[in-house]
Amino acid sequence: MKNAVNMKYEREQSKMDEDSQHTLIHLERKATNRVSLCKTVKAKVKKQCTCNSKQLKKTFIGFFPVLRWLPKYDFKENTWGDVMSGLIIGIILVPQAIAYSLLAGLKPIYSLYTSFFANIIYFLMGTSRHVSVGIFSLISLMVGQVVDREVQLAGFDLDDDAVPQINNFNMSDLNITRSINISMGLMDIECGKECYAISVAAILTFTAGIYQVIMGSFRLGFLSMYLSEPMLDGFATGASLTILTAQVKYLLGIKIPRSPGIGMLVTTWYNIFANIHHSNYCDIITSAICIAVLVAAKEIGDRYKEKIKIPLPTELVVIVVATVVSHYCNLKEVYGSAVSGVIPTGFIPPQVPNFSLFGKIAVDAIPLAVISFAFTISLSEMFAKKYAYTVEANQEMFAIGFCNIIPSFFHCFATSAALAKTLVKTSTGCMTQVSSVISAIVVLLVLLFFAPLFYSLQKCVLACIIIVSLRGALRKFRDLPTLWRLNKIDAVVWCVTVAAAALVSTEVGLMVGVIFSMLCLILRSQLPYTTMLNQIEDTVFYEDCQKYDNLLPIPKVKIFRFNSPLHYANKGYFLKALFKMAAMDPGLVNAQRKKMEKKAKNQGKRKQVDAANNLGYGETQIELVEKRNDLQTIILDCSCIAFLDITGMNVLKGLLKDYKEVQVSVLLACCSTSVIDSLIRGGYFGKENSDIHKLLFYTVHDAVQFARAQTISATDSTV
């Protein structure tokens, strides 16, 4: 095709009276400078591989964005907001970290480690000013499911709640993972359940981080756009039901076997009702009080958030009070309440993740990596748009990847951005990621000095904190009727994802949600909306006759609109809808005519042929002429056809040829330049585009006026 394509549109402009004028509009396409693909690739490779001081500095600063904005930090404007939000998030992090350790199937100390390192690393590498990265209930649940499965397969009892006595506790008890003999599938007697659990969590976290860095290296951050909002909401809601179910046993103080894997929700509820008579009344009363206080505080905070500028640290207050009561009332000894146990101070020496476990968790790390980066990128972009700045999706992928890789050497588990804590940060004046450093300092103080004070904290209190934090996700059920009214397909996607994530497993729920939402997208493209257009009276505009009344049909002209690109997957639906609107299948009509002609020819006698023409075939001809007179022109409104593939182009060429044989014209209107280019390349307009002014029109009204003129000229020639 030439660089410049000149196209002429015959346009007839009506004055809405007896007079009309005919003008010729000449559009000239701009010349396009084509650059060879080979040269483009070479230029990009050369640019990326150029090694000089300027390029190295740019790459280094891009990898550590803190070097770009920290030297320009405005202490006067930002310090107060960052310090306040950092302190508040740090205070919230401590009880949440201890609570979410139940979800991950690990000791509370590991949750505190995770919160500390994630905040520091994201401060160095993140591009979002407001996102709070750390432990997240959904990610903790996914880690916990893998940990529970592997711990059970290793022969440990999932319900072994034995806690070492604080007087006999030694930090080295936690640092014994080096003695695991994974290659033989056996465990050294020195390594117990706890060290194996954190070994599984660490290698799982490391692998997820590697996947995320690989995706960032190949610039695959765009993949997050294929995770639709209804699917993510449904996944979070379904996982929330699983989290809620897992915490009920702590609320009631009953001991039931964990049920990791498929069908966990149903199995757990069955076990709960089967053992409900063993409930611990002390835990039930404590849970009821804690939930009442937490929910009341949340409701007050939501109702008066305009007046209360600083969120109430209700979780911390509940934990402190519950710990004091449990300690001085001896709830563990007297009533048998389960408590958190020993939380040591200081840091365990770093250790390389146990790569012999890689084969067991390699597949499980994929959904973990996808969900982690999807939530992080979506939250980063949401708050960047709200506060008018930009984030780099691939750098966010690197940031969250290294928030998993580096902490995995320090006995941590997977992290992600969390919506609730991010909202708190923004509402308390956060301006930059300096607030993350303040939060990390708060967690560090707990790690160094205050952690052992939570020894007597009841697990039911932690379960209450987790359950109340699920309010936002569980409230999505109230939004389902509204979602159904807005878009029924999105509502179905939400319901299917919730059901799969809750009733089967979170990993299967993610896979089902992604596949089902993609199938719905394909279905929408394969079965798009089609309609016939009629004229708005006394105007040059045309609208959907199925949606509007008082529209004027055009005699002997039918206007068809197809609301989708035309490609191989929907060509059948396109033809079926068009033939239904036109009340004529040209291929069928031509086939019937040829069949009758062949039958008449084979009879071999002129009289029989004449009889056939006068009787059966004659009737058929009369019927065809009537149909042809009723329909002389079909106008395709191509304004919604974004592109054509080869199949779509051949479909249009076939329509043009088939309808021409039954003396019906097919005109195109409102085509985009990409569609026009495809038609020109395919030879739709004849040799050297000689018929383009007869087949292609700038607007629907231009095509209608051309069809009317053709009808008038045909009538005059007949007369």
C-alpha cells in the first residue's frame, strides 16, 4: 500500500426540504514513515545495553527511587504528617502482625520480622508515596495453607499447640533449621514443627519474590490488567470466608483438626458443629466482649471520621487490656484458654532458604506472586491517580519482589500492599514513604523490648481482631444487588470467584476467577450487541430502533450496527444477525435459484422449462423480486468495528458479492482508518480502489443519501 492514500467520499447534504446540494469531500491521508522492525529492535537493544556513567546512574536511581526524592524532601511540609501516620500504622501493625501469624501457621515473632523488613525495603525501592506494604490477611492465608499442607505431609500434628516455657526458652531453639535432611524426606530429631514451618514459608516467599522479579525484568506488569476488579473483589471475599472459618475455633476455644486443601470451609464447619459441646466458655465470653468493642469502635470511627482525624488504636488497647486480664487472672491455667506463648526479643541470625524444598512449593508460589503484585500495583495506581503523581508498574514489581526475596533470609513470609492500612496512612497525613521508616521503628521497639509482654495474650483475642478486619471484604455481599443492576456478567464473575475461592480453595478460586472472567470477555466479543438504526425525524442522525421510539425507517434501506471488532470468532454471529435483520440470506437465495435452474435444464424440454418458470420457479422469481424491491441497500455502520482480521475482511467481501447477485447494494459508513486500511489491502474496493466512492461513506447519512439517489436513478431508468 502506498504511503499516502487519497480517498473520496460522495457526500450528499440535505437541507431537509425539496432542494439538495451535492458536494465532494477530498481527504488525503498523511504519509507514514515506516521504520523496519530490525532497526527498531537494534536501537532498543543498543540503548538498553549502553554502559556509561550516565546510564549506570540512571539505572541505579531508577532501581532505588528513594535516591531521587529523598534529597528533595521538604521537612517543613512533610515531617509532621509522615511521623504521625508512621506512628499510627506502627501501632496498628503490632497487633495485626501477632494476629495474622495464626493465618500463616507461624509464631508471632515471624510476623513482626515481616512487618519490619517489608517497610524498610519498600521505602528504598517503592514508587508509591502512600501504599503500606507488609502483612496482609489474604497473603497470610495463602502462606498458611501451604505451610499446613507441608507440615502435615512431613508427619507433624497440625494441632500441636505445645508452647515452650518462658524460663527454659532459648533463641537457639528457633535456629535449628540447618539440621533438616530434606533430600531423604526425613527430619532430624532436633528440628521440630516450628522450624520446618518457617523453612517452608521462607522458601515459598523467596520463590514468589523471584517470580515477581522475573516478571518485572520482562516488563510483565501489564498482566495485572487481566485481573478484573469483580474477580479480585470476589477472590478477596471468598478468601475472607475461608479466613473467618479458620478463626471460629479460636473464638469458641475448641480444638479441631485443621483441614488444609480442597473443601476446607465445609470440612471445618462440620468439625466445628461436631465439637461445639467442647467450647471454652472463657474464650466465648472474651471473644464476645472483644468483638463488641472492636465493632463499636470501627462504627464510631466510620461515622465520625470527619471529626476524628486520628484513627482510634482500638486493636492495641484491646490487646493490652486482654493481656493484662489474662495474666493476672491466670486464664490459661484456670480455664484452659489458649495463649500466644513466648515471643522472643531480638533477631534470629539470617539463614539461606532451604532450596531442597523448592520442588514442593514451586507451583504454590505462582498464585502467591500474582496476587501479591496485583494488589500492590492496583493500590499504587489508585492512590497515585488520587493524589496526582505517577508510579512505575515494573519498578513496583521489583519492589514487592525484593520485599519477599530479602526478608526470606531473615525468617519472614510473603507480603503485599494492604488497602486498610493504606487508607489509614492517607487519612492521617502521610506524604512520603518516610512514614514506613517510622512504622518500622515502632515494630523494632516491640521486637527489642516489648514482645515478651504478650505471652499471656489469648488466641481468641487475635481471632477477633482478624475477623473484625474482614468487615470490608464481607460487606461486598451487600453490594451484590447493585453490581447485578450495573452489570450482570460482572456480578456472575464475582459470584463464581467467591464460590470457587471459598468452597474449593484460594488457589483454585484464583484460577477459576481468571479463566471465567476471560471467558466472559471472549463471550462479550463473540456475541456482541447488534441492532438496526432508523432516522431521528428532521435530523441527519440515526439511532437504535430497539431502544428509541418515534424513529423513521428508511424505505428500501436497512442500517445495521455491529458493536464489536469483526474477527474469526464472531463472524458466524455477525452473519446470522445481519441475515435476520435483512430477512434475506443471499447465499441461500442464490443456491435455491441455481438449484431450480439446474432442475429445469435437466428436464430437457422447453415446455417443461416454461411450465416450471410459469409455475413453481416463476412463483419463486416473483417472490425474490418482491424481496429485492423491499430491500435495495444495506448500510453497515462500522463505527463500533475497531479492527478486521483476514476472516472479517473476507466476510465483508463475501457479503458484497452475494448481495450484488440478488441486486442489493452493501455500503460501509463510519469506518475507522485501521478498518479502511485493512479493506484496501484486501482489495475490497476493486483495482486501484476504483469503487471506494461508491462503497465507503463518511457518515451514515451520506450513505443513506447515496442509496436514495441510486434508487431514484434506477426508477427513472426503468420508466
